[in-house]
Amino acid sequence: MFQDSTRCIVIVGAQWGDEGKGKITDVLAEQATLVARYQGGANAGHTVLVGEEEFILHLIPSGALYPSVRCVLGNGVVVDPWTLIDEVEKLEARGIGIRERLLISWRAHLVLPYHRMLDGARENLRGTGRIGTTKRGIGPAYRDKVARAGVRVCDLADLAGCRELIEDGCSAANMLLERWESEERAEPDAILERLSEVSPTILALAGDSGDAIRAELDGDGRVLLEGAQGSLLDVDHGTYPYVTSSNTTAGAAAAGVGIGPTRIDGVLGVVKAYTTRVGNGPLPTELEGEEAERLRRLGAEFGATTGRPRRPGWYDAVVVGHAAAVNGLTALAVTKLDVLDSFDELRLGVAYELDGRRSDRFPDRAPDLARVRPVYETTPGWGVETAGCRSWEELPGAARDYLARIERIARVPIRYVSVGSARDQIVRVPIPRVA
């Protein structure tokens, strides 16, 4: 997708997360000079397979596996400093030198121990009405950020100066923990001591993410802005309240790294050839029973961060259409096509029925989405392995027809098709292409 006139691309998930953004970012990062995360935190789980080695990245951008690519955590990311340092050390232990290529925005907010405590206690209190949080403190950290009560990376330069802020945070957290019947309590002195241990490492990596990205674009650089989670988990445009605590859509990318929106040249939406969701919330095309287990087993559908089994379903074109609209998608990457190789027949959800009326519009309310009945089109499977395909022409005719239907409904051209977990199992689709 990189060309002389296209040098800053946003990569977003166009479903409920777990679409394979990590692999697609890794594929495009070969041409990039800088990859930046613009939102989310260690609740992300991007899996990249290089040869026989599997890497699961939670905070560090997926471009880390290319030794010449600079990696940036933007101001829109909430950073757990201990998780980040652990991730850096694990990469270095596997021969990936990342420290000298990593930059963390001065303005990024920190996830502190009391954020984790609050996240877990609140989720446990919800009982059967749980949101499905990873309990990594992401939501409480964003709440403190918006309430102007957060601690930022730049505050680590003066820990004494932010003692009162941390004491207030612990006091407020402890009141809630007591109310929510949790036995955990936050101790300011213990948190400050732990922060003093990691501050030198974090501060050595800190800088201005916007300056770094603008410098790349003002020169000959090529930049990827990598999102976490999926568009349907966006706090504004997703299935609220079953969403994450940040804006996951492309509109957040510029603000999340500190550049102007006019510097962005394209938005690549990543979708699975079917649909999955982790945690609670409506999923209109959800499969059950043996069909669900078959798709989960073939797709190895378990969360990279939590290990939880994902809920599988048929491809939902209404979901992707909504994502295309709110992101302004300019291209699609379809992943896990190979998972469908053995199905005799496939179904595509092309519309919804709600209260007897057919619509291709995504409902605004989660309770309405839970009541819709998907309208399906049925298409034949292809019955042959696609893992070895490397060009559009090599894909089976029925697979090309299936992809073409996805493309027509979304009104967005497909540029990449993933046919396996490995880095080289990718079909780059030419535009225009052979039918």
C-alpha cells in the first residue's frame, strides 16, 4: 500500500478485535520505517509468526521484529511500565534488540497497581453482567486520564511532585475497593517505591511521539499507525457498554500519536473471513454447538492476552459496513481464509431483520443488536487448501467469489488475503486484478 503519495497508513480492526492486525502490521512493516501504537494498552494481544517462532506483543508495536523499524507508543496509549519492561526484556532474551528503537510519548498515561485492582474488583462485582475486561487496569487508567487525575510518563521525572496525586488515587481506589468487597488495598509508598525502580528505564525511552513521526514523514519515512482491539469495541462507535475504554477507530490515530489528520494517507481495515468475539455482548451471526467448536478449533480461536475461547460466527457484512463507514476505510485485508477451506457451504450475513423490518444499518443500541436476526446468503465452499497460495490467480475460484462478495458489500477493495499464520502466507491483491 505504500507509494510516493501514500506514506502514512492507519491499520484498524474492522470487527470485534482479534482480526489479525498483528500479522498484517508485520507484513506492511517490512516497507515501513516507523510503527506507532495510538491507543489501548496491555489488553492488546498481537500475534506474529516468524519462521517457527511465535511472538505475542501486548504493548510494543508489531513492527518490532524488523531490526530497522522504529517503534513508538503514542500519547493515546496507557502504559503499564512493569509490563512494558518485561516485554522488552523478553524480546531481548530472544535476540530482538528493541530498546534502542523504542520511544514512549512523554504524554502517555501510566497504568498503576490500583487501576488493576479496581478493574478486577469491578468486573467481579458485575457477576453475570460482566463486560469482559482483561482486568489489566485499562478502563480505570483512562477514567483517571479523562478526570485529570492520571500520572503520565513525564511525571516520572519528579516522583516527589506527583506523590499527592498518587496518594489521592490510592485513597479513592481504596474507598471503591472496600465498597466492592475486595480485600485488596493500594499503598502509596509501595507504588512510589516500585515506580522509582522503573523510572530510569522508562525515562530513557521517553520522547515526543508527534515529533518523531513528523520527522519521518518530512523526510523519506513510511509510517504505520497501529490500532488495538476492533472498531466494534470503540467506546463511541461500538456495542456500548460492551466496549473498550478508548477510541479504536481511525479518527483517534492522529490524536493518539500527536500529528495532524492531514498527514494520514490511507486506512486499512483488517477483517477475518468469518467473525469472532471475546467476552460478553451481542454477536448476531454467532454459531453454537458442533459448528462453533469446529470453527474455533480450526481457527485456534483463543485470546492471545487472556487465553479465553473466542465466540465464532459467520462473516457479518453489516458489522464490516459500519466499520468501513466510521473509519473511512480505503482498503481491506482479509485474514484466516484458510480456516474455511474444509467447509462445504459458507454463509454471509448481509443484512439484519429487526421487528419484522430488514435493514443493512448497524443498530445504535446493544439491546437492539441482541434482538436482530441475520439475513444470510449461502455460497459454496472451495474444498481445497489455500495455505500455499501466493497470488490472486492461485486462489480457488469459489474463494475468489467469496472474497469478491465481501468486497462488493463493503465497497472497499481487498488488498491482502492471509492464508496462514506465517509471515509469508499472504496474497497481495493487485488493483485492478484478474477476475
